[in-house]
Amino acid sequence: MQNQILKSGFEELGLEYTDEIEKKFNIYKDLLLEWNKKINITRIENDEEIYIKHYLDSVIFLNNNNKSIDKKIIDVGTGGGFPGLPLKIVNDNFKLTLLDSLRKRIDFLQLVIDELKLKNVELIHGRAEDFGQDTKYREKYDICVSRAVAPLNVLSELCLPFVKLGGHFAAYKSENISEEISGAKSAIEKLGGKIIDTKLIKIPNSDITRKIVIIEKIKQMEKIYPRKAGTPEKKPLL
């Protein structure tokens, strides 16, 4: 029944659903539930909810324009691997980097990557503020995605440093964030970005609607950003 939820969700989103994709998502789910008993990865422990609120929610970013493209993508504050790993499972052409500040979550993600035999996936343990200043990662990615819980102005300072000129940051947000978007425009401009689209997408087989804010990197970012670890949250850009 749960796999039918995933399959019908893929069909609604116009994404190809194969036996191999189903197998990988099932292995991922089993590992997630097993590890969640040891460390806090997710509050969602029901199979059906995992398929909807983690897997389908993650892949709603994909469409005919990007479901098979060969791009470098980074997921900042990935947690249990969302949305990055589901995006990689569906589009193996992505060269994926997953960044998280908790070592145990990185250990979990390494196991998932090994079990699923995924290639071109890099794991980073650390803070976005630190790696956003690292020349190895700064402005090296075509796409940054994040489902991390933070206001858009804060999230933009953590994520836009990774995006190359002409690249994009896709922020997974809740439906009712019009004021948050308006309040973040000045900060995004300071960071060299511009909001070019907001996609309102209903998660299949649910009554949940996501708003994905698409921000393009239109100019080089000043070297002072991102500021030191903790500063973006304590003193958000206005």
C-alpha cells in the first residue's frame, strides 16, 4: 500500500518510477527507522508519512527541466538526507554534496549511500558558515537546496555562498510565507541574489502544499558573507 502511495505520487509529479527506485527508497526507509531508535533523525516514524512527508516532499523540486540534468548540487542542513538523497535517487546524474552539523547523522548518511551504492555523493560534517568561506566549496555549485527550518533571510546567508554566479538556491518553505519573503528581499540582494520564482506545489497524496522559493545568484557575494558561525541566526540580515 505504501509503495502504491509513492508510485502514484511519482505519476502525479510526472516522474519515472522504476523497480530500482522503489528498492532504494525501501532500503532507505528501513535504515532510517532503524537508526532513528539510536539518534534523533526524524519525528516521522510511520511508513506512509515517510513516503509522503520525506520522499515525495523532497522530489517535488524535480520537473521536465531538471529531472535528468547533470549538475553539482548541495543540500545544506540535510538532516536525514532530505531533500538531497531522494533527488539523487531519482536523478543519478546529480553530483551531490550533503552538509550537516551532527556527526552521527553524517555516519547514518554514509551507511545509506553505501547500501544504495550511490556514486558522486560527498558528505560534509560541519557548519554552513565555515564551509561557505572555504574556497573548495564557495560558489562551486549550480544548485543549493535546503529544507532546514530557518527564516528565509537567515537561510539565504547560509546557502547562497555555495551557489555559483548564474546558479540557483531552492528553499523549501511552507505555504504561507508571503511576509517572510517580503522581509527577506533586502537581505537576499545584499547576498547577491534575486528571487525569480516561487513555486506552489501540492505534495501528492496529502493536503500539504509547499512553496519553493527560487533565488538566482546574479552577482558576486561580498567576502564578509557568510558571517561567523551563529551570527546569521543571532543578527539576521535585514
